[in-house]
Amino acid sequence: MEDASKHTVIPEILPKAGLVYSEKGNLSEVLCKPKIMPIKSTTLEQIEQMEKDFQAYANQPEDMQD
């Protein structure tokens, strides 16, 4: 069972006049500078701080919460 889409051949169409451009020789790996990513985003830090504050508030005795 062979997949017919893998063996489809696309015919080349060459212009009768004009220039033909080929970039087959220029294909190579392109390296970029590494991106510096924060370990924790500021939004995540804010959410964690809000959760800590809520836990501290929830653990207080009921007469002290108001």
C-alpha cells in the first residue's frame, strides 16, 4: 500500500523568455541568537503573591479578618 500523494510529480514550467531564478544552492541552516526568557513571568509572580496573600488571609481567625 503506497501513498499516491508521496509520488506525485510536479512538472517544471520554464519560461520562454526572461530570467530563471534558482535558490537550491542557498539552502542551509540559519542560526539565530538565543532568546533570554525569564524563569518566571511577572504575571505568574503576581498571581503567586496574590495566592500567598489569600492563604494568609484565610488562615487568620474569623474575628481578626474584618
